[in-house]
Amino acid sequence: MSNVNASIETDASRAPWVDEVWDKIIGKVERMSQSIGADFPYISYNGKYKSEEADWWTNGFWPGLMWLVYRENKVEELKDTAAQIEALMDPVLTDYYPLHHDVGFMWSLSSVAQYKLLGGEVSKRRAMTAASHLVGRYNARGQFIRAWNQPERVGWAIIDCMMNLPLLYWASEESGDPRFKHVAALHADTTLREFLRPDGSSHHIVCFDPETGERQEALGGQGYSPDSAWSRGTAWALYGMALSARYTGDQRYINAAKRAAHFFLANVPEDGLPPWDFRAPWEEGMAMDSSASACAASGMLELSLLVPKSESELYRSAAEKLIFKLNEKYTAWDDPNEEAILRMGTANRPKQAHVNNPMIYGDYFFAEAVCKLRGVHDTFW
Ligand code: GLY
């Protein structure tokens, strides 16, 4: 557990713009905490974040964003608001039915974050409860973690789940019980085999027979088609594989993260803003997804710590360039009436849901990547 009172060691060799952006993030998050408070912001419309129900998968990102800032500026109000949100999610944790595989997103960035920074039995118990639920979703025949709850989706797994695995690795480290990490690694192995393509792109959904574990088919899901390349899915694969590599040291996960990183970099436009799917036909008013770039950048910064020194700079500088470009064109610093940090995210293009809007996880990954560019690499994942 790190000590919140210890001073944060930043890397003095960083570019000056990185500190300027970080200062803007601090100011913005302090203002957001006034206007949003203890709530579940998801997508911003006309400058205001709209909130979701307590079980929504993105509910960890707002407390996570406040913890990133609190870690450095120690503003008590941020801590208190983040802690209140964690408590507001308790009914979800005890109700069972609303829980899904995204307990990792939800409780890594809230309870694990608070626990890593401040300790506390209540946060630890919440995160262990969430990890126990996630392990309970494991299908031993197919060696995958079930994503969603609808009866017809009992055999479905999705690429996003790679970001839920750190909760399991953390639970093994905390409890001394290796079962959590065994399940995480088996799911990561299935993802390597069944989701990731040789070119570094990924399926969104793969369906298995829940009785036999046999692979049935891949689905397009939030991507354009089963064989397309949903850009946020590539980012989930990249960052998720890097995180599994960090916890296990498995070179296969590092190689997979590298493949995903190279695919992302080969396809992202020069201004750092990817289309929602790298293989979707271009159209007027194309749906773009800044959250994919922010997440990919943070993932590349994680990867830069896992590869030999000779390769590290490649991933660090690629991430820096992405964040520089996003900051230059797609941040909302110039608009005092916009609550969000990052514009132009797309939640779900096939459903036409929230296209080219700011999204709370875009804000989170952008801020997390900026922290890493400053040399602060400890993460809540
Ligand atoms: N995890 C859901 C999404 O990426 O939209």
C-alpha cells in the first residue's frame, strides 16, 4: 500500500506542456467536483454530465479521476466525494442481480484506489466482494469469464473484460489466495487464443457453448462487424494485456499488447482521434472515439515499463504524441461551460448511442496518461 503523504516523484525530464495540462486537469476536476458531486456521471450533453444508475459499468471512473488528483493535491473534498460514491454503490454489491463482469472497472478505480492510497478495511472488503463475484462468473469448461447476465448470453465473453482482470490479480496479492489470479490468467489465455488476431486487432464478442466450452462464433458487438476492428476494443486489448503482463510477467501478454499497440498506431489518424472502428466505411459525420486513444496511450505507457530499454521509448513517445494531439484539438479547456475534459467520444455507434460526445472514461484515461507522462506510474488497476 502506498502512503498518500509521501511526496509524488515526478520525472523532471518531461516536456513542459505535460505539467501545464496536469494543472488544467487539477483545476477542472476541482470544478467538476463542485458541479457533479457524489453522482455517477457518464456522458456530457450541452456541457453537463448526465448521470447513470448505481450499477452502471462506468461508475468507477469519476471517483478514479478524483483519486488521481487527490493523490497529488490532497484536497479533502475530492477524497470525501470519491468515498461517498463508493458507499452509494454498496446496494449494487449486496443485491447480486445487477452485478456483471465490469465490477473490475467499478471497484478497481473506487475501492482499490482508496485502499491503495489510504488503506481501510471497508474499501478492501468491497473490492474483495467484487473480486469474488468476478471469479464466480468463470466458466471452467470454456475458460472464460461471462460478461453479461441475459440468459441468452450465458456463454458470451468480451474483450473489455481484460480491464476487469486487475481486480483479480489484486485480490490474490491482498488475500494470499492464488485462485483469483489463476482465473484471471486463464481468461487472458482464452482472450489471446480466441479474440486477438495476428495483425493486433480484436473481436469484441466471442460466444462459447456454456456447457461444453466450445467456441461458437464471434459477433461484431460495439464494432462494425465480427471481423472489423472496434477501436476501443483494440485499446482494451492493449492495456488489458499489458496489465496482465505486469502482474504475471508472462511474455505472451507483452507480445499481445505490442501487437495491439502497433495495430492502433498504424491505423490512428495523424490528429490522434480514431474512428469508432478502424474498418468501418468512412461516412459524413463519422463517429470518432477519443476514449480509445486516451486508453491506448495509457496502455502504451504501461507497456513502456515492461519491455527492454531499447524498445521502451518507442511506446512512451507514441503515447506522448497521442496525448499531445488530443490535448491540442479535442480538450474542452476553452469552454468554461463544459464539465468534461475530452470531447469526441463514442459509446456505442451500432446503437447510435452517444456519438461524438464527451465521456467520463475518456476524461479518466486522458488524466491517467498525463500522470504517467509526469513519471507517476502507480495505477489503481
Ligand atoms: N465496456 C463497454 C464499452 O467499452 O463501451
